[in-house]
Amino acid sequence: MTQTLKQKTLFITGGSRGIGLAIGQRAAQDGANVVIAAKTDRPHPKLPGTIHDAVQAIDDAGGQGLAIKLDIRDENAVANAMAQAADHFGGIDVLVNNASAIYLAPTEAVPMKRFDLMHGVNVRGTFVCSQAALPYLEKADNPHILNLAPPLNMDAKWFAPHVAYTMAKYGMSMCVLGMAEEFKPKGIAVNALWPRTVIATAALAMLGDAVQADNCRTPKIMADAAHWILSQPADALTGEFLIDDETLARAGHTDLDQYAVKPGEPLLPDLFL
């Protein structure tokens, strides 16, 4: 029997564009409810998409969308957003901790404002959202938390070029490690998902010419992998650091060419793998 997310409610942080939005759209194809919780409620000067555009895309895909303007560093705002989402849709089944801040620079080149942003969004934001979602997830039939975070690997080569960013992302990964074990008695699955290759999103433009879209995969590969994870029984899949292509192989999907921006071009591996 094909698993479905029909009538499930997903709360996605940073879901106004990119991977977060793609995960929401894939769930919406099943008829899911999708809460887009992000900061962009008006057009951004450099990045396309607002929470309202995202909700329109969710509705167009067959789901029910709800836009909530949210800075996940504000714990009171997060608590209110979770309550609003649960009140609107009758509960929360899935939390996707997708919101993330990135600044790839060596130690001497990281302004403390950037350090604080990465740790405030990636680590603190993930912890705050997971904590606030907990009372609602405890009442759900098949509750999941999914963090967009890399597998933990203490090799110094992953730290040396951008130790501030690595610490911030690994903070999200450590939330998976700890909370998966902590929430097992509650029946709540906690997993991580990370891409094998760089994913072509609007954020690529922020990296300058370092990465060409032709050497990337589309967000759809992460969306399809996330859909499979979130459709599994929570007690059967938890505490795992999953990679998008390996996850799809487990789901029986081996044709990955469909996810390439330009099939046949060499793919650029993502960080941490």
C-alpha cells in the first residue's frame, strides 16, 4: 500500500522557497495541510518568493496552505505560530526544520553578527521549534520531525574551512541524535535528511559564481526523499542520518536523471559528504 500524507499537517520552517517549499508541494500533492512559516512576507530584493506565494503554490498542488510570518529565533512567536497552526488545522503531524543560515568563511572572516545568526537560526531555532511542536506531535497518529542537517562526522576537514557554519549545522544534527532517543517513548520519529549533491535553489545566487546550476540537482529529489521518510511508521524509522539518493533507493526509485538540472553534466557533491 502506498503511504500518503493526505490530511496530515506539516509545519515547515523557512518554507517560502527552495527545498522547504518543494517538500511542502510534494506533501500537498497528497492533499496535506502545509504551514509555511518563514520571514519573507514581502518580496526580498535578492531572493524570489514570499510566504504568500508559497501558500498559493501549496494550494495549486492540491493541498491546504497557511502562511505564518515567523522568525524562529523568537520563542514566543514560535509558540504562538504552533498554536495558530494547530488551531487552524486541528493539530500538527510533522515538523520540518528547514530554516537555515549559511556563511562559508574562515574564522577571521566571520563577523560575530553572522556567527550569531547561524547559531540563532540553525541550532536555537531548530531546538525552539522542536520544543514548541512537542505537545502537538504527542497527540498525532504518526508524528515526525525532519531536520535538514548533515550526518555527524568529526573529521577536521569538515570544520577547518568554515568552523562557524559547521558547528551551526552539526547543532541541528545533534538535535536529531539526542531527540530521536529522547522522544522514542513518545513514538515521535526524528531524522535528518541531506543532499548528495548541491541543490539548485535561489540561494545559489548568493554564492556568486562558485557553483553552476548545471552541476546540481533540483529540490524535487529532496522533496521525494522527505515524502518517503515522513510516510514511514514513526517507530520504524528514527534517529537516522539519511542522504537523498540512498533514501530514494530504499523507496525503490533508482532513476535519478530526472532530478538533474542538466542530465549528463557532472554533479557537484554537497558539503559534509
